[in-house]
Amino acid sequence: MEHHIHLSKPVVAQLLLNGFEAFVVQHQGQVRSGIELHASVYGKVKRGKEKTKYKVDFISVDTTADMNGGFVASNDETQYLKEHLAEQMGFERIGSLHTHPYLAHEGDMEFMRAEGCDFSPGDINTFTNELNKNNKQYLIELLLTIKQNQRQNIRRDGFIGDARNVFEFSVGNCKCFLRAQAFSLDGNRKLIREMTLLEDDYLQDFEHWFTDFGRVKVKEGRKRILKYIV
């Protein structure tokens, strides 16, 4: 089964605005910038025998999630409430989105492209448990990874390798990676990755990020606290 996940321009804007807020702005009770956020993903699904198309219309950040620098945990009550409210408005809960934040000293670009922009072992366990618990056939997950660098570098922007589900792009001096992945379970109830393609009307025309944007920098004397400079 092929899974085609299409993001609209407003969805790209939502994930970047919310992702960078969680990345740059220090949240109450946190000792560092760069926390993981969790969001629910909604839209419409067109299912076929060999191909399923997902049109993502909007995301909704889960404000009740336990957001930290190294993990995020969603709230089951929040998921239940939002899913049923969205259904009344004609939207289906397609899946979830979360972020991976990395400050300048947390991994080089080789690590980022190989492991940093992929799902963590904890993520994989969560997805496996969700599929087993809810008896779903497929699970759709989006991952936005943001990595602070000293300067902008656009040379590797585009899809990573032959895969068409992981897109690398630059926002100011930060590198971003957007991954879309459909999961299912095999006969032994182990998690497997389905063929997934990421599609959109906006992000892949990434020349718009070449213009002046500004920089994300650490505050003076604070290795883990960021600020945005126009």
C-alpha cells in the first residue's frame, strides 16, 4: 500500500510557527529552549486498494501534552475530545505530529541526516503500542526536526536520498527536516514502515527561504537559552 500525504500551505505555516515557538521561546518551568511539542493532524482520507491519499487540512497543538527537551507525552483525554469534535465538522484525525529540537552543540549534520531527523526508539515503542492498543490498520506520523546552526547552509536542501518522505530545508540559520511516515504491524505485531510519499504545494518550492530571515542565537552566557534576532 502506498500512502500519499499532502500538506497545504496553511499546514506548513502552522507547523513552522508552532515548531519554532517551541524551539526558540523558553516555556514556563523549562530550564532550556528547544522543547518537543505534540499536535493532532486532521483532514480527509481517500482510501484505495493500492494507494491511500491523506489531505492534511490543519494541525492542532496539544496544549495539555507534557512537553520537555527530550520527550513529549500526549494526553489521551485531549485526543478523544479533539477527535470527536473534529468529526462533527467533517474532519478525520489523520495522525499526529511531534518535533525533535537540537541546539547548536547537540549533534552534527551527519548525525542529523542519519538519526536526528528519524523517529527515536521511544517513538517507535509508542507507535507500536498505539497500533496494538487501538487495533488500527495504519498509523500516520509526522516529525519536524529543527537544528540550530551557526550560519545558513542551503546546499543539501531537498529530499534526502531516494526517499520521498523526508524533506530537508533551511529557515534562517536553522536546518529543518520534515518526515512523513505510515506505519503498520506485521504478522508478529511488530512495527513496519509503509511506502510513504510527502507532497505539498509550498514547502518544496523552497526558494522563498533564501531571503533575509534573521538568526536564532543563544543568549549571552546561556548555552541552552535561545533568542531570535531580526
